[in-house]
Amino acid sequence: MKKVLVLILVLILVGCGSKKDEVKEEPKEEKKELTVEDYKNNSVDELGEVPIMMYHGIHNKKNSETEYTGGNVDKDGYQRTTEAFINDLEFYYKEGYRMIRLTDYVDGNIDVELGKSPIILTFDDGLSNAIKVTGLDKKGNIIIDPNSAVGILESFKKKYPDYNVTATFFVNGGLFEQKEYNEKIIKWLVDNGYDVGNHTYSHVNFSEVDSKKSQEEVGSIYEILDDIIPNKYVNIIALPYGSPYSLDHANMPYIFNTNYNGKTYITKSALRVGWKSESSPFSKDFNPKFLKRIRAYDNNGEEFDIEMNFNLLEKTRYISDGDVDTIVIPESKTNALNSDVKRTVKTY
Ligand SMILES: [Zn+2]
């Protein structure tokens, strides 16, 4: 009996020893310490600006099939052609942008490789062309129309695995306007690297209702999401019409702290409509409660369209050091850093 015990002990010790060795070897190959030269060569700037793109519907059309500028399907460019959307995604990738989740941006978790810049995609209104389901396969999984926004995003996932394809979809009470598939769609999204957030039950204009109605509009969407994907949706709201336009509005406290049906829902961020990039989450100017977005539309490089914004970003964009835990900034920007940020900061 004793012999057996000793043998087991020896085996355990040997096992532990060999495991330790394996663990020790891993980091050597993985991480190499970056130098100031690396930062300079890549113009690393983690206090640079981040584009949050605002899309609505993606329509299976060529640009030449619309009567509006570029890839706009409507006069104001809230709806976009598939041709333009595919070109947008190619453009962002080639320009060195890599996608991150909106919720990660708000929380200051920007995991992008060295020299690359973060970009965030959002889709409002839960339109069926955001993720169009054409049926179910033999196993009961949804079949997604390759020409809907998610169909196109999935093709980019395969084409550029390092793009880190993701997006946040803001839904109303109609969810994705596909009654028989809505629940499956929402589950599929969060299981496949996408996020779902709140766009109010009836696309309400918060400036035109009272605090009770505001809470019903916000709370009922969270209740629906709680039911379908508990703990998996994001507590972020895209304000319909970008309204109210000020954080001081009387309904704002009820939008961020909502009591509905005996439950309290806390919203960590509200998204506005238009017009330009947002601050780095490590900047003094960063306010997660009220975030600007870029309207993804064409206007010949004017009025803060995509072209104009990405031209502006050439001088101001966030450029990553490749390490999610460390903030690297040029010496000249030290004053712009939010002193509450609890991360290792390196200046160069
Ligand atoms: Zn909307």
C-alpha cells in the first residue's frame, strides 16, 4: 500500500514538473518588449480618435441603381447599398482599421495589433436587411442572406480573419422584423461575436415624452432581451433621432437609470446621431454617456461624410501599441490623458 502511494506521489511530482516547464517556455516566444523605435515607426497614439460608424439598412443594390450621391439609398444617406457597404469594409481594412466591440471601447479594452487603429460598427432600427434569414437548415440553424449586412460581414470574417469582424445592433420592439426567426437571430448574433443593444420599444423621441414613458421605452427592450439572451446584451442605448441633444435633459436620468416592471436597468452609454469620431477612452474628453457617431454616407467628401471623416482621421487616429493592458502615448499628449485611468502608461 505504502509503495503504491509513494509511486503515485512520484508520478504527481513528475507530472507537475513537466507542466511547469511547458508554462515557462510559452511567454519567451510570444512577447517581445517593444522599444521607443517601434512606437515611433508605427506612430503609436492611444489618445487618438476612434470612429464609431452609424449604419441603418443595407440594400441589395449597386450604387448606379440609386438616384442619390454615391452609395446613399435615400436623400440623407441613412440607407446604404450593398456595393457601398462592401467598399466601406475593404476601405477600412486597407487603411489599417480593425474592428472592436463597442462595449470594449466603452470599457477601455482596445485589443488591436501594433500600428493598427480601432473602428466600431453600429446598426440602428433592427431592419430585416441587417440580418435577413431565408430559412432554417436541417439542424434548425438560421440561413442568413449573404447580401444582408451580417451576410456581408460574415464573408469578411472569412476573407480577413485579422479584421476581428463584429458590430452592435440596436433594436426596437419589432426586433429584426422577422417574427418567426427573431429569437433565433438574436441568439445567433451574440453567439457569433456580435452585440445587441437598446433603441427603445417604439423608436421614441425622448424629447417629446415624460419620464414614465421614457422608462417604459427603455425598460421594455431590456426586458425582451433579458428574456432571450440574459446577461448577453449590452447596456448601451442608441438614442432615436439622437434626441435629447443634451445630457442635461430632464429625461436623461431615467434613460440611464430605468425602473420598469419592478426591475432597475442601468445603461452605461448613450449614442448620438452623427457626425464625427470620438475621443480615446483614455482621454480627458471621453464621456461614455454621450458618444458621437459618424453617419456612414457619401457627400463628395463634405459635411462629415465617410471620406471627410477618414481624411480627418489621418492626423488624429488612435494607433495601437498592440498591448491591451498598456497605454502608449506621445510625450506631447501627456496633458490630454485622463488621470483616473488605471493602466500602465508609457510616454515616448
Ligand atoms: Zn433609429
